[in-house]
Amino acid sequence: AEPKPLRFGTTSRFQGKSVVFTGNLCCAMRCEAQQAVAALGGSCKSTVSRKTDIVVFGLYDHDTLKPGASIGAKLEEAYTLVSQGYQIEILDENDFLEILYENLDA
């Protein structure tokens, strides 16, 4: 069965923003989440940098983390940049979905 496409409303939160996904999303495949962000005017990047605006994290598969790490390298980098004063919004998957579903017609 074809997975249902990710539904989204008319939020402007991703407009002109650089968004990075990390970890495994439960709601959809990462490519679908990236397509939703792109449709809402954002751009998806594969790495976190000082130009990143939003990081969305899903669940981490502990087999893929570095020994002793509880979060992935991208999320760690995002927290480091935030601590240096960069404005990066860090969202978990539920936060991300709430934004996507804003103004969604039932």
C-alpha cells in the first residue's frame, strides 16, 4: 500500500527557512517531510550549519549513534550553535506536525 502523503496547512513558519531533519520520523518518510517543507517555501539541507534556521528531530536508532551519545551528531551541532548564540529552532516531530497541520482544512 502506498503511504498516505503528508498533509499540511498553510503555515508560513518554514517560508524562506533552511530546515534540517535528523533521526527517524514516525509520521512520514523523510523525503515526504522535506517535500512538505519545500511546498511551504522552505529549503531542506542535509547538514547543520550557522545558516540553519530549524532542526527537526525524530527518534534515534541507538545502533546508529556514536558510543555514549544520546543524540545524533546533527542535533549535537545544533545545540552547540545555539549555545554560541545562533538562532536555531529545534523541534521534535510532534512540534513539526503541529506546525504543518496549522490551518489544515479537516
